[in-house]
Amino acid sequence: DLPRVFEEALEVDRMAGRIRWRRADGDWLVQADDIVLTNDDGRAEGELELRLPADPTLSPVIRVQATVRDGDAAHTGRYVPRILPPALRAYLGDAIVAGRVSEASVLLQGALRNFPFRDGNGRFEVHAHVEDGVFRYLPGWAALESIDADLRFTGTDMLITGRSGRIGALRVGRTTVAIADFKAPDGPMVQVASRMTGPLADSLKVLADSKSPAFSPWLVPGLAASGDGVLALAIDLPLRTLKPAIDGHYRLVDNALTLPFRDLRAEALRGAIEFTEAGLRGGAVQGRFLGGDSGVEFKRGAAGGVRAEARGLVTQDGLTKVFGPAVTQLVRGEVPWTAQVDLDALPASLSAQADLRDLELRLPAPLAMAHGEPLTLLLRPIE
């Protein structure tokens, strides 16, 4: 039980080694060599030297060198020393969910008062390799699974580098989780960068599982997606507030979306979308919708929100899809259209315009309309 070092008492099944203590110039000097500790979480070997000054105004001086093998990463939180900030200890304890620590090393050397040794008058280094890990990099979001990663603490910085992993069916490439200074005045800032490839449906699920209200207007119930794409995330997470700043990019590669109305389908989708923790930020997508080529561009709105500007062409096949064959026997032709959706506030504001001059209405007078007659359909929001 080392309450000044760890949050909770550590259980040890077996302990072996040589421990000596003596007075030297009035100070207490404790030395431990060939130490071996084993428990259900793994096996550790190392040595320790601790000088406790008789003068209370002087700092204890420590030197610890240890290696760990066959460790259980699920219990990492137990072994994070209290010398690290509480917010960082809590984050690591929650974020590292599972995995096997195949090998790790720890070096702590210097006056404890000077930790984390910004001026170079001491050393703090931790290196660990985790296999088949589960890492919850952002609270509330889906965890990275089957990750193969290296963890490194050096002085005041932390870096976790994952070479491979997955989230559902998404293949996760190189992922980094970094803290530049865990003793920063405003608290530690976790910076996450990751790139994922795989089904669009799984990428949308990652956003939906975050339960962020910024994404809910776009992830309507019943929306179905197919095809693969690339999701890139850069996240800044201040551990003091746990309010993330997100810089996200998604690249569509021949995808399709099926809407929950008459199974309307947008297909051959290509382009890129950018988003933040506040929702969509920009981008442009092209594809086919209602039988014709269409596209949408996301721009900054007048009030700082997002404005979606879309245009396309409804063909005869598209009219049949919307209204059914009985109606489209009476309606022949095609309709170019434009639409704008302002998302500065919810509910969103929609306006649209359709040029009906290429449409033929085979209806009784006065509803009949010949091909080429100028007629425009306007849809405007009510003020």
C-alpha cells in the first residue's frame, strides 16, 4: 500500500528481491535490487534507490528502473502514479479498456520536487507495447479495437501510436494520441489523429454513436448507406473540460444513400465533406439522384451556420420513382431544379425552384400544359 504513489493498494502474489536501508550523512537511503513482483496483471522486475533527506526543505531523490512483461492493459489505471495530474490519470484509466502489454519499461530519476524535469535535471520515461488493445480515445465514442500500439512518456509529453485496428467494419490505419505537456497551466490537451477506411454505414454509425446533436439532423432514422469511403479525424480534447474540438473529413468513393421515403436513392456519390463538433462545415458532393446528375455544395451561411446549395435534374424515371407509374403516364418530361437549405438554426429553412418548361401535363383543361410552356415552381419558407 503506497498511498503517496498510487491511487489504490496494489495486490502482489509474489515478491522477491533485496532491500537495504541505512543512514548516510543524516539522510535515509533505501535501496532495492533484483526486485521481482508478480500478480494477475503481469510480472515486473527492477531496482529502486530512494534518498530521504533529513532536511524537510529538501526534496526526496529517486531512481527507479523497471520492466514489465505479459501485463493486462485493462488495469492500467491502477499503475498510473499520482505524480501525474488527476485528469490525465482518469483519462488513461478510462481510455485503455483492454489489451496485452507484451513489454514495458519505466525510468524515473531525479528530485521528485522537480518532476516532470522541464529543465533537464531528471528523467521520466515510459515505453510500452500493447497488443490486441481496446482504446476509447474520446468519451462517448466507439472504441478502437484490436489495436497494436506503442505508448511513450518522455518528460512532460505523451504519445500513443497505433499501427492498425478497427471500429466495427472500419479499418483503422495509423492513429496517434498525443499530449504535448501534461503539466500545462490550462491542463492536459489530448490530440487525436486517425484515418479509417471502410463502409460508409459504419462511418455514419461512429457519428451516430457519439450522440452529438450536431450530427442528428443529418442522420435521419431509416437512412441506409452503401459503399466504402475514407474518414479522417483530428480531435483536440482538453481534459479539464472534456469538450472536444473536432476537425473531420469524409471522402466519398462511389457511395449510395437510400432515403426513408419511397426508397429514393442517391448513387454514384463522389466528393468530400468537412465537419466539426458543431456539425457540417463545408464540402461538395456529386452523384445521381432522381435519374439525373446532381450535386450539393456546403457553404458558410449568413449567420455562421451551414448553407447547402443543391441542383440537379429529375428525369422521367425519377418522376416515376416519386409519383408511381399511374401518375407519370400523365406527366412526361424532365425537370431541372435547385434547392437551398439553411442550417443556421433548427428547424432548417428550405427553399427550392423547379423549371417546368420541359414538362408535359396530359391533363384536362385548364390543367393541361404543352412541352415548352414557361412555368416555374417556387418553394419558399414562411417568414
